Amino acid sequence: MRQRLRQQALKRCFGVALNVIALYVPAASLADTVPLPPSALQEQIEQIDQEIVLLRAELAEGNGERAEVERYLRQLRAMTLPAAFTERVQRLERFLAQSERIELQPSNAETVFKLPDTSSTVVVLLPLSGDFAVAGERVLAGLRAQWPFSKPFEVLDSALYDNLFELWELVKLYAPDFIIGPLTRDQAQAWQALKTGIPTLYLNQLDVYEAYEKALSPSKSDGLRQLHSFVNSYALQHILLLSENSQAAKNLQQKIQQAGSSLGSGADVWLETEVVEQSLDQSVRRVLNVRSSEGRKNWLQATLQTELEFEPRARQDIDAVISFLPLEAAMQVQPMLAFYHLNEALNLWYPPGFPSASDLLASLPFWQQTYAFLPPNSVHNTPSAPADHNQDDKTGLLYALGELAAKLVNQPEALKPAQWLGESPIGDLITTADGQLALLPKVYWLDDKSVQPITGYRFQFE
């Protein structure tokens, strides 16, 4: 009976999944146990309910959900709690008070993101243990290699903390002026929810930012700004979008479609999309109306009952083709356009997943007249990574990200909107019109077994 009541109390919070626990609870000794008086049994059940509310509050604290913590604390205050819960409740109360003070702090959107200087205390939050230890170490190596100030930064291992409020309590002891990190998106989101009010440079992308926050991280969506600018440098009206049937490609296609009339020649721009479901050849033939041409030929042959000389006719009203396709499919686009006499159409390749330098270089003999939007580290023939992945990789994306973050903290132009900040192995760094950071791929010309940067073009701010 006692065991069944305990299960029912827990089940109210966690549902039927806890039935599994019953498989591991010994059933033997219950018959020999002296029954508890009703008052003691009720007290145990109430304590289980209190523990459940407390656990929910601690989970909300770990996620930085202040409103949820406050709601559960109101429930706990109305309960008579055992002394064993006192310290845990006090920690929740401290979290609530701290987050309330942060919310009441006045903010100035023009000055709250302040770069550090030679006297600033900078704290870096990186995973230096666990699954992301190698990634964290490589970013850290890049930071140290390019750090511009004589005063070193402090480093904390963010992987040691499931609850980022506990990490925040430690960070506050350093009285930091600037924070770099966290690296992973989950931890960056949890850190943002704490609303620290301290200038923070995240190393992963978030959906929205406070005025004291910026993010430095490669982003396919941000990189589309380069494609947008390049297309707008031509008077284009009819644009065909070819994309593979993947979520990454669909996201890019949706972003371009949202740009709509701001692409190409303006209000008269026309976008047509084609998702490659089976083969690129079938999709291109369909969207260029080649199938209709062949259908008319077949009808005419059947009517005349004679074999006709025939060359399929494709529509000729397309000014540019933008392909969100993997390397193997994308390099087939230009030969198909040439076969159907669309040589004048621009062929633009924006891969949904950037290829390695070795894969790109191996494919160069097969490319024809294609503009490719790629980060420099996908183009340069860098040495292969060593087999030991724990070794520092000074040519990879993460090391380059650390280097770029170190250079950025000493660039005052990063505080101004619509600025070109410089080149890097992972792309050209700019600030956008709303003051955020973006990494843009470079534009290359793939043709005649070579890859060449487009030197006569420069990104145009909107």
C-alpha cells in the first residue's frame, strides 16, 4: 500500500513513464513492514509533492526561466518545508533576486556593448572537458594566439556546469567587463536567459539579442547577404532557384524567397523554385519546359506517323540560376544550361553545406562558368587534419574563430553599423545595418580547372 501511494504521488508529476521505476523496487518486504500511522504516511506523500515542486523550480532555474522559478517559489512558500530543503530554496530565492535586479538595470542601446581595453577583465566560457572539449581547446588556442592585450583573459570550463546559474555565480566573482562565449547553442541560450547585463560576445548564433550582446559565428543565413548583394549588382528579372530536398537547402530557399522584390532589378523580379526530388536532369527538364517540347514532338510524330528530326526547345527567359545543391549536383548545372542554349544565364552556386578544400580541388576539372559562394578555408589547399584530433588544428574553422574573436575585441569599428571589418579564413566580417556581426562567404569563379576570386566585386550594404 505504501509503495502504491508513493508511485501515485510521483505519477502526478512525471506521468506513466515512472511505472518503469516500479520494476526495480523490491516487492518482498512490504508484507513484513509495520504499517505507518495515517498521519506519517500523509507526511511522506506531502514531502514527495514538495520535492517535485522543488525539482521543477531547479530545472527552471537551470534554464534561466525566471517567471517559472517565481511561480514554483510561490507554491513552496505556501508549504511547510522540512529543514533539508532550506538551502535549496534559499538558492532559488537568490536567483530570483539577482535576475530581478538585472531586469531593473537601465540600458542604453548605443553604449551597453562596450569592447574591452588593456585594463578590462575578460572571462572566456568554453567547454574544455566532455564531448566538446576538442572544439573548446581549438577556439582557446586561436584566442591566445591573437589576444591583443597584455592582461590575459580568465578561462572557465562551461562543460562542468549543467546549471548555468551556478556558473554565473562564479563568473560574478571575477567582476568581468566583457565575456566571450559560451560556444554551444544550448549553453548560449541558457546564458542569455540569465540577462547578465555584461557585454557578451557569443560564439554561436541566437535568434534575438539584447543590446549588450553580439554573436560571432558562421551562419548560412547571414552569408546569404553576399549572394543578395551580388545578384543586386546585375539587372536581373527572372531567377530560377534549384535546391536539394534537405532542410538546410529549404531554409536557404525560404530566406531568398522572403527577400522577394529586393532581389535583382527590383519590384519586377520573378522567382521560380524547383526542388530536386529524384534527379537533377529531370528537374531541369521540367522547369525549362523541355518535357512539354518533347510531348509536342511525340504528338506530331504520332499524327504524321513519321520520324522527325528534333532538338528540344527550352524556355529562354531565365537570367540567373541559383543552386542550393551539393557539390556533385551543382557542377552539372552549367553543362545542362549550355545544352539548352542558356549560356547567357548567370550560374550561381551557394552550397547548403560547404565542401572541404580537398573535395573542391578534386572536382575542379568538371566545373564550368560558375560563381561559387564559399568561405576561404573551403578553397585554399590546406593540409589534411592529423589523425589525432586532440592535436591543435591551426588551420580549421574553430581555431580561426578564436583568432577572429581576439582581433574583434580590439576593433572599435565593430560598434558601428554597416561596417566592413576585414577578411578571415572563415569569411569576410561585417557589421549589419542593425549592428550585429555577420560572416560572409567570398565569391569565386570556377572554370577551366581553376578557382579564382572575383576581384572586381565588393559587398554592397543595403
